[in-house]
Amino acid sequence: MIVALTPNLSLDRTMTLDRPLLPGQLHRVTGLTVAAGGKGVNLARAVRVFGGASCVAGVVGGFNGQHFRALLSAEGLMGVLEDGEGETRECQALLSGDSHPTEINEAGPPYQSEVMARLLTRVPEGQVVVCGSLAPGTPRAAFLDMLRGLDRPVVDSSGAGLEAAVEAGASLIKPNEHELEGLTGSGTLDSACELYRRSGIQVLLTRGERGAALIGEEVWEVEAPQVEIRNPVGSGDTLLGTFLWARQDGQSVPDALRLAVAAGSANAMLGGPLKFRAEVARELVAQTRLLTPV
């Protein structure tokens, strides 16, 4: 079981516009998708697509929270959800013919300590992955205590969340190059290697269209296949979910990393997590390029 503990869940609304986005101009929506969202939901989708067991854990609220529950259930995804105050946030992605959408994300309801405490008592056994942004107002000490109370979690966050993951001794962190730069001052492979030497925490560094690297006792790099990008949102989540599933499935680190990079590319090529298919990822593995350990 892979448990995607997502502190700041959302409703994801993806809108396809009738023309390229122009500030200050009227645009009409030619296509709309509304789905349960948040990095953890995308990760859980990838695990489920490969046949693994996954669960989304988090806090929901208001009418949006009811909608979130219904959408998650309709997809057949398992959820361990606590009701809190306020409205579950909405995140908008605008597709207008460019390779990357314009994203507009609400902040979400404030941190609620009692609700989070109840949620943590219900988190099932398995590999816990703490995914995404923190709820507004989350005390750093409370987030640190949560991470330390979990069994060496994987953390995919940024800013203060990523800093706390290193301090708490997570088993693995998954920054992209920009997030790594915010943590260490540099988004390079050398910086990730130095972070591992200093902390002992494995780093799965995602590098967009260039692929990813796993930094631990050995350093493995995989170059991504060249694909036409339709919608890259959720590609990093899909990559991480695939990597964790493959490792639980008994695959070696290089094989798991190649499949994960192929899955991230397939996600971008197919149009996002709702359209991701495992068979396309498997087909793309042959187009990845594995570099020998550094």
C-alpha cells in the first residue's frame, strides 16, 4: 500500500480555451474537466494504473469537499478523509495551445490541528508519501512532529515543507530543480549529491523534459524520451508514484527509474493524470537512456 498523505487537497478544473491566452481579453472554454486533485491524488492514480494498492489521505471541507469525495469515489480511488472547516480549494489549469498551461491555485483552508490529529490516527499502514503544499498557517513544529511520527516517509513538497523533510530525516525527497535550488542554493546534480552526503536522505531529482536522477549510495541518471507535450501537469507526481510502485514490485533502482521517467513522459504526452496509461509508459521505456552511476 502506498498512502498519499496530502495536506492541501483540491478540486482541479482543467479548461481548454478557444485561443491562446491574452491578458484582459474574453476567452471561451471549449473543454472542461473537473477532478479530485492534489499531488497525492495524481500519485495514487499512477500507482492504481499499474495495479498497485494506493490510498489518498487528507482533509476536505464544504460543498467542494463533498464534490471531492464524490469524484474520488467515482474514479474508484480509496480515500481516508476528514471533514474540516472552510471550502476545499480549487485549482485552475488553462490550456490554450502552449506546451505548458497557465495555473491558478487557491490557497486552501487554514491548518486545523484537531482535524489533522484525527486524520493521522486513521492513516493505514504502508509507505506514506507526504505530497504537495501545506495548509496555510501550518506551524513548522507541527509539520515536523507529523513527519517524525511517520515511519520514514517520502516527501514531495517545496519550501518550508522540503526543509522540514530534511530535518525530520525522511527516507526520500522528490524536488524538481527549482525546488532543490530553493533548498540548497543550487538545482544541480552536484548539489543533490552534497545534500545526500550531508543528510543521508535519498533525492529523486526531477528535471522536466530531460528526465530524472536518483541520488543515494549510487547516482543513477535517466534521460527522458522525446515526446510531444500536450499537458505536463502531474508528470512529476506520476513519475514518483510509478517509481515507488516499481520498487515495491521488486524492480531494481535503475529499472524503476527508467519506468518512472517513461511514465512522466507518457503523462505529459497523453494530456495529464486522468489520461495516463501504463501500457504507453512501458512502450516509452525503450526510448529512455540510462546513464551509468556517477
